[in-house]
Amino acid sequence: GEGGFRSVRRDDVAAEAGYHPTYFSELFKKVTGETYIDMLTRLRLGHAKSMLANGFSVSDACFGSGFGSLSNFLELFKRNCKMTPSEYRKNALKTR
């Protein structure tokens, strides 16, 4: 199925809130302590981890979480989770 994060563009959110995208970014970082992209990546990775733990394939978790490319997903996942999505999936399924 289609992931809920695919169409959540910063410029669209800024426009919906009535702010210029640059100002929205500055305000978002000041209020939350992280950039909009960092927050979106964190949410997407969390969704991907949930999908992997429920037995979805790496590519399904990637695209189902709104990532546009498998290589980008693999790089971000490994950097943030200190393991590959395949390793995460294997560990999660083993401990169920």
C-alpha cells in the first residue's frame, strides 16, 4: 500500500500553516530542535522499522514509508539504526 509520508512536503505544510517555507523551517527547528527533514526521516524510519518487524520486505518497507529510492533508504537506515534493514528485519522476526 501507499505510505502516509510520501506527500508530506515541507513547502506544502508551510503553505497550509500560512508561512514562507524558509521561515517555517527556521520556526520548526526553533520549536522542535530538529529540522523538518530530520523529523520526517525519523518518522519514515520508524514506520519502516515497524513494517520490517511485521515481515515486510526491505523494498516494501522502503517505498511504503515514503522513501523515493532504495539506495537512499539503505544509507539513511544504516546511518541511523547502525544496521542494515535486512539485519533489523531478521533480528525483529527472531525475537517475536
